[in-house]
Amino acid sequence: MNMFTRKGFTLVEILIVVVIIALLAIMAVPAFKKVNESTHESAMITDARYLGAAVQEYIHSNDVSSVAHGYSPADGRITGELQSKLESIGAGYDIQPAELTATSPFTMSTPRLRGGAPYTFDADGNLLEKPSAED
């Protein structure tokens, strides 16, 4: 039996493993970023539908032509006239215009998506146009 047997890994073996792990991480980061953006986009589209439906329901049940929305970007709470129809949506949006109608489109944006470029929705909350990838 040899008294000088070596146990463990050589420096070269450890460096090869570290390089392989680094390459895998470099390839995974863009995929995770795309999934994260897609999740935020889907959430905003869903929130726009909820908002559009609440506006339509409020306008038709109260026989008015428009409704001013109260929205807190910090926590996503809906206040004012729409509060009875919709308590909250996601946080961090900029919703324009401040007064929504039964027929006019509206925009929503968030800094988490495409640098805050606005997404355009019809009065029902259906996506009409999203910003291009270059925006």
C-alpha cells in the first residue's frame, strides 16, 4: 500500500468545473430575464382586463359616460367610484387618462416593462398595442 496516495481534486479540475458552471449561468440569465418580463406583462394585461371590466360595469350600472379612477401605484389599491367594483390591481402602474370612458382606449405602463413604455388597451381592457422591443 502506498503511503503517499493523494486525495482530492487538482486545481485544473476545479477550474474546469468552475468554468462550466459559469458558462451555464451565463446562458441561463437571459432566459430568466425573459420569463420575468413575460410574467410582468401577463400580470399587467390581466390587471387591464379587470380595470376595463370594472369601468364598463360602473358606467353601465350608474348610467354615466365616464369615471375618474383613483389608483395608488404604491400598493395597487383602487379608490373612489371604482372601489366597489374592484378593490385592487397590481402595484406600480401609470394609468392614463385619469378619466376612463366606455369607449375610449387607455394606457398602462410600468418601469419593470420595456423601460416604462405604455401598453394601449381598448375600453374593455383588451390589449391593442404593446411597445416594440426597441422602445
